[in-house]
Amino acid sequence: EVQLVQSGPEVKKPGESLKISCKGSGYSFISYYIGWVRQMPGKGLEWMGIIYPSDSNTRYSPSFQGQVTISADKSINTAYLQWSSLKASDSAMYYCARRFRAASARDAFDIWGQGTMLTVSS
Amino acid sequence: DIQLTQSPSFLSASVGDRVTITCRASQGISNYLAWYQQKPGKAPKLLIYAASTLHNGVPSRFSGSGSGTEFTLTISSLQPEDFSTYYCQHLNIYPLTFGGGTKVEIK
């Protein structure tokens, strides 16, 4: 079964660092992009950035550039999203998702992780 | 950045109704558009890609159309399990933004 399994919920304090993970299985991990999406409580989806695990080429949304770091370890089929200094406003659900791309605009995020809930509170 | 504007942001409908959601792009994106369904507390699910191609396993009552800057998602006969929030997303150039969402509720 093709799936992305994310790490569990986190409760952190402002100023702390954090790295959450997204492990792919059932497919060639290095052949597909992995994207990250934020969803704040009661709000819509926000695209944060994306990585190609084969070469770790990464692109960020301007809204998240400098605020988070996306990385991947292809040896263990895992992508990461990390913060160096958390803020209360980082409290949200974070999803990873696999991007498939083919000819003729056949392009979308077809497999999603279950989400990681982050709560940042003093 | 390309902005996607969905309308309406909320709609109330009955089982069996035909429902149409619109997604407008701030500039042309050819047909690099996907639609997702999200239920409360769950991850989004892909419904349609390339503006009009149904993803595997998605019921045929869902359809998509459009190209350039205007796109629609249509549910031909709304079923109880379709009451959800729907999002469009473009995949033309980075950043790959989402629309603001349309919540479909039971009338």
C-alpha cells in the first residue's frame, strides 16, 4: 500500500525547536516530490514548500521562506519539516503530501499523510 | 504569485442537488488545476487533476472543467457523504497555492 505516515502530535513552548517527519512506503520515494501544507484551526490549506528527495532540491512559498526548513533523508524514505524557534502562531495541523507529475498537466498531490498537530503554548 | 479565488465560500444544498463551485486564477494556468475534498479532522483527498481528469476511485458524479483562468467543480447529484469542504490548487508555477475553500453543508 502506498502511504505517507507522519510523526505524532507535538506540544512545545515558544522558542523551542522541532522537527516533524513524513515516512513514505509502498513506492519509490526518490521519484516523487513531497510537499508540506499547513492548516491553522478552522482555516484553509496553505502550501508551504516542496522537496525532491532524489537530490533534495527544495522550493518554499514566500510566506514560509526563512520560517521553516524542509529536508529529506532518502536512505530512510523520510521527509522533514523543522522550526528553529517556534511561535504560538505556528500552532496548526501540518500535512505532507506526495506530488505526482506526468505529461499533459497531470499533476497533483495524490497521497497525503494523516497530519501532525502542533500546539505551541507557554 | 498566482492567487486562486473560490466561490462561493459557503453553500447550503440538499441531497440530490446539482452543485457547482468556481475557482478563478489571477493569471492563466492552462489546465494545471486540481480539486480536493476535505472532511473535518481528515487529510484532503484528491478528486480531480488536470482540471477535468477524475482521480482513481472518485465517483462519476464529480466532474471538473475549465482552462486558463476559470474552472468549475460540479457534483451532479449531491450525496450525504459529499458534505465537505472543497479546495482548488494550481500546479503551474511555484508557489502552488490553494483556493480559500468552499464548505458544502446540508440545507
